[in-house]
Amino acid sequence: MMRIFDAAATASMLPYVPLSESIAKVLAGKASGAVCSPARLSMPLPDGGVLLLMPAADQDLAVTKLITVCPGNSEKGLPLIMGEVVVMRADTGERLGVLDGPEVTARRTAAASLLAAERLAPNTDGPLLVVGAGVQALSHALAFTSGLGVGEVFVCSRSRGSADALADRLRAAGLVAWSVGHPEEVLDKTPLIVTATTSPVPVIPAKVRQDAFIAAVGSFSPKQAEIPAELVRRCQLFVDDLDAARSEAGDLILADVEWKEVTPLELVPERLELPGPVFYKAVGFAALDLAAARLAFPR
């Protein structure tokens, strides 16, 4: 009988460090052609919402993620993102289980950023600055502290109350965390920066440390950019998926970058010693969900 896992059960199956290791293996499979991950299907919904259909498969497993993102849900007391990941055997199509879609999305996105930081960040010591106070901000703070050993986290959000609440939550989880009013207050001491917002305009200034690693994960719209174009053009550029980034990564599109200078993470099989700053842009793609399924349902 196919089991349905709620958010808590899904989270327990996907610890960040093992998930980043699973993502590394899936990216290697994608680079060799062993993993199939076609472009996601996106369909507009009323009031600025979107329906996303994302399949992926290898020789053992196949997944399909069905996700809705509805910006008006917060005013209705509903989650912004809702959905599920159906996991099945690739050879027979037998359904193995259904994972909670938002939990998979939050965890695999943060685990991919962790992998990118491990392989690309000039300085992995921290502290970490997280811009945003939602689910992705929380998951990235937990992933970076567990995977990199970061000892201190600063949280900044458009709402100071939201930043305070996330900092409190991180402290309750045993982390050293502080809320700040503006990124400029701590950019001189934070080599690790994550932006996880829905802002259509940049949320950090162009001036960052030379050894900065920036992961922008909040937007997948060609018309939105969390990072200023001036800063993007100064950085060494990496993405989670190059094909998706060409049409969805507003941070890169609006900066008018040369795509030949943008490297997908799958082509970075080991740590690089890079001069900074380094910019990693994530738009999300289904191979990451497959990596989560492989960890949740080992062969």
C-alpha cells in the first residue's frame, strides 16, 4: 500500500547533509546522461499564482512533483506553496509513496545551496547572513550550520518582527542567531549570504566582501532580481540548472550576463579554490526532487 508522508515525516527522511550528498550523486548522473530531468511545465493560475509540474527519473526511481505557488494565500491563512512529490519505481511504475512537496522543496533547495557552498565558497567559516524570514530562510540557516559548521547567523527581513521570530526559532534550535534591520549592518563580517525573498528588486547592496559567496534562491521569474546587476557582473557565476536559468533566472537575465560564463553545478564535481565574490543562482529543477526521493526510498 502506498504511504503518504506529511511534512514532519518527510523532514525526518531528508537530513540536510545526507541530502546534499544525494544531490551530488544525482548531479553526477545528470552530467553523464543517466538522469532525465526535462524542463518543468508552468501554467498560470488566477491572482498571480502558478502551477508547476516537474518530472525526473533514473534507472531506479521516477518522481513527479506537483506544486502550486499562490501569492495571495498568506492573506487567506493558507501556505504560499502546496503540493506533493509522487515517488515510483522506474521499471514498473509502482507507486512507493507521496512526500510533502513544500518540505521536499525547502530541504532539497537548501541542501543544493549547501553543496554549492562546499564546492564554491571562498570562505565557508561564516557568519551567515540570511535575507528573508520564511521557510527557505529557515532551511538554509539549518543546512549551512549543520553542513558547514557555521557558528553564527544574522537574519534580515522586510518585517523586523519576522526577522526577530526566525532568529528566536534558530536560537531555540541551539544556534547563535541575531536579527538585523538592514543587510549593510553586517555585510562586512558575513562571507556567506543567502537571499530567500519574493522581492522583485534587489535586497542587498552591490558592495560585499571580496570572499563572499551569495546564494539567491527566492525568485524564479525573469523579471525579478534579488541581487543587483552591478554585483552579479563582478561575480563568478554558477547555477543549479543552466537550461532553466536561461528563462527563469532574473538575477542573471537582468544583468545581461554572458551565458558562456555561467557554469551549472553539475560540472563542478569537487571543491574549487576561487577568488570571490561567487554567485550561485537557484531556480529549482526536478533532479533535486529525485535526489530527495533516492534518500527517502533507498534501493
